[in-house]
Amino acid sequence: MNKIRTYLLNAVGLLTLATGFTGCNNLFHDAPVDKLAEPSIWKSPLLLDEYTMPWYRNMHNGFNILMSTSWLLRSMSQPFPAWYSDQLTYSMSTWGRTGFADEQAGKETAITRTAGSSWGSCYEMIQHINRLLANEGSIANGASKQRILGEAHFFRGYYYYMLLRRFGAPLLIDHLYDPLNDNEKFPRSSYEKMAEFIVSEAQQAAELLPAKYESQDVGRVTKGAAMMLKAKVYFWVGSPQFQNKDKEYYGFTGDRSKEMMQKAAAAYEELVKSGLYSLVPVTGSTETAIADSYTKIFLTKNSVESILEVHHSDTGIVEDFGHRLDEDAAPPFLNGKRCAYVPTQNHVDEYGMRDGKTLDPQHPFENRDYRFYANILYDGSSFRSHVMDIHYTMEGGKKKAGVDLTKYGTDRNAGVTRTGYYMRKFLDPTASLFGDNKYGSKQNYIIWRYAEALLDYAEASFRSGNTAVALNLVNQVRKRVHMPELTSITLDQILNERRVELAFEETTYWDYLRLGTAVAKLNGSENPLRGMEIVKGEDGKMTYKVSALKSQKTERVFRANQNYYPIPWSEVRYHEIDQNAEWNEK
């Protein structure tokens, strides 16, 4: 997408028309000097493009994170989504004093704050979109009108999908209204109605949006993204967590899983048959070459596999929506101070073996799934011409830490891995801008890609009783990365393939919620995060010890009521609706 337009995101407030638009008055001689008349916006393709920008910016933060330890600002935490799961954690001890840490520890005030922010942001965008659709007849006819209407329907469906995942069925507001002057109130919807509405929005978007764009508009939502949204909604509501519920806003009162999964499978089949996407080929014949080739998938913007992604700055300029992923993830030897993205042993154990081998406890990193070497930096692996030194060496009866277990610099709060691993996935091995306040990293954050669509399709097919289709789809993903094909398939194998292929892409967290396994998987008492400590003895022998990280019972708490976050109490009172169960007003 044209980055000049992307950087006009501060126009959100200006273009809501509540405060008026300033700064382009010279374009419209009949406009007031302090604001832009609403009809002028609908008639200007340029201003309409600017009007759509908040929809994109608010859909996801991408690789941007904010972890403030200030008492006044801690509530502003903007975490990396994969930290919510058991695959990835952070290593900065001071980040235990952030709002995100409070949320992960199950503190209701922090969860309520996050929920309120998410709810408000989504409905702000929905109101913004409803305003445009209410003025559809005033939009000047032209090449851009169809595309803008397609974007509007896509994002209205997308923001309702986000609300459905987080809160259960929300308020279905499908038209513009003035909450200050109108007396209209809205009931909570049902899973049935929300699924129907989002699917309808996605279908309308698919009919209006192009399959591809010219270079100046690359990054806008496409026909394929709309098709994916339709499939995703059926896939979500057809999952186990949302069957046989006592309230329609928590799911279906009966078991509709097979029906919904059949619809999901049909929607994914439609996406596959469209031919719009394909798996990026992985080349090479050696372990290193295959891993390096696979890594490039996540460094290539808008590849043939990409369905929807957050567009970060092509220059890496931080204030222009670049980010600091490479710097924040770097191990100490490579000047890393935060070491903010460290994979867990829980995740490492998800990588299977290849070539018919079995795991050798004395050589735990040999003959693993090729994706292990692309995703994980482990003791003895190589990255940016450096051999990772993540073990202790016994000298005179004392343990001496390797360079990647030794803090960089003199900052006493600098981090080192607390799991024995560092993340490699997403990282650019050529990045060299560490410590630069202006420049950072420029990789895009992938929201949906074709491999995820295939694995969704596989699970939907399996749950619909079509195991042959499921087996073929999983094997497509495995073959791409040179892993042997499976001869039969189980649900556990499909779910494990998801965790490996979609590692750190936040999918695992949402999978736990839709599968109804979040309480078991996201609680430190039931499923503590684990790490690996490696010690080289004075005799040269290596010992590998796996143990739980400290303080797991207080660091990671997930209660059943967290499957559905609390709706803001002001909304509950005004609309006279039910609050989600076991949330109390403080």
C-alpha cells in the first residue's frame, strides 16, 4: 500500500467528522476554514482513501510492541500476541511489572482494561464504516468506489469477527446511529446471527474487491482475504468450545459443529480452487539450506502465500511504522539487551523427528523437523556468523555462563534467555541497525497465509468426516518443507502440525480458546513453561536438564471466565444486556 497514505493515520479523529477535518482546506474553496464539509469527503477519491486508513491501522499492531514498566504508563502495554501462548515468552525481568504481565497473571483489573480498549477500538471502526456505508449514494462514481465499498464490508465483518472471538456474540450494530442523541439500544446478538452477518459481509466484499492490485495499492484487502474471512468465521463457530452452550451469545445451544465445519471446508475449498495463492517453494537439499529457504517466507512482503498482512515501513523508520523486532530478539553476543522473544521447551517438544529417527536425549537437536532449525536458535546453532553459546561450562566446580547467557553491556536490567533458546523465525540475518533511534526493522507481520488456510481446511475436513482430504492437505504443508508424508491422520497430528507450521503466529493462543483447552494450557500450575539448561562438564560431557521456569503459578493464570472477556460495564448498563459470566463490576 502507498506508504504516504499509510502515514496519514492520525487522520482518524479528523475524518470521523465529529471534530471536522483540518489541513486540506486549500483543496476545497467552499469548506469552512476549521473543518471539511462531510459531502466533500465522499466526492474525493483521495480523502476516501485516507478515510479507510484507520481500518487498516487498527486491525493489528504487527511487530510493534510497548512494554512500559512505569506505574503511570503500565496500562498502555502493547504485547506481542504469541506471548499469550505457551510457545514463546519474554526474558526481561522488569517486564513482570507491565500491564500485560498483570493480564497474563489473571488480574481482573488488567483484563478489564484490555477488554475495554479492544471493545472500544472495534466499535469505533464499525461506527466509522457505518458512516461511510450510510453515505454510499453520495460517493462519487469511479474506479475506486467499488473497491472502497468492498473494503468497508470486509472490515465491518473483520472487526465483528474480532469481537466475537474475544467477547462472544456482541451487539450487532449494522447502521449509523448517534449514541449521544438517539435512544436506540441494542441487545446482544447470537453466534448464529453473528456468523450469518460476518459471512454476508465477507461475501459482499469478495464480490467487490479485486484479486490483486497495482503496486501503489498492494497491501489493501483483496477478494482472497474476504474469502478467508468467510471460512475463518465458520471454522471458529464450528469449534468444540462453542457447542451445547446455555446462552446463544456463548455459542450454539445444540451441537452444530459438523454443520459449521462442513461450511468451513466448503469455503476453504473455494479459496483453494480460486488459484489466488500457493505455498512458497522451499529449496535446498541440506538441513541448513532448507531452513534458510523456509525462513525467507517470513522476510518476503506480499508473497504468493500471503493473504493478509500488516504493512510496516519499507525503510524501517520507526516513526513511520517500522519496528524493532530484530533488535529486541537479538541474543547478547549480537548486542541484544531485551532478549524479548524466547521459545519454550514446550514448543521445542512439538517438533517431530525426520528420517525415521528417534530422539536421542544426548543429542536432542539432531534430526528434528526442518522447521525447528528455521524457527529456533539453540546451543550450537549458527546465526549471523555466530555459533550460539547457550550452555554453562564447569570450571573448578563452578558453572561459567556462555556468551549468550551473559548479559550484554552494563545495564543491570539487560536480559538473557530464561528458556535456553532464542527465536530465529521472522528475523532478518542482514539487520545491522541495533541502537539506532531512527531506524529499525521492516518485515511485515503476516495475519493470514495460505499454509494456515490449508491446515484450517484439513481440520474442518477431518471434523466433517473426510479424513482423506485432511491427510492430503497436511501432507501438502509437510512436503513443502521436505518432511516425509504421513500415511494416516489423527486430530492430534493436525493440531500439532498447526503448532509447528504456525509457530509464533499467535494462532496457538486462539486455538486453545476455540478448542476449549485454554484453562489446561494457559495456566502455569497445569502447564508450566519449561526451559532447557545445558552444562558441559569438566570431562567434556554435556548434560541436558529440562525444568519449569520459576513462579509459573503466579505468572500465568487463566480462569474459565477468561474464555469470554468482560464487556465494558457502561455498555452493559446502557443497553441493559447480560455481562459475560463471573465478571463483577469493581
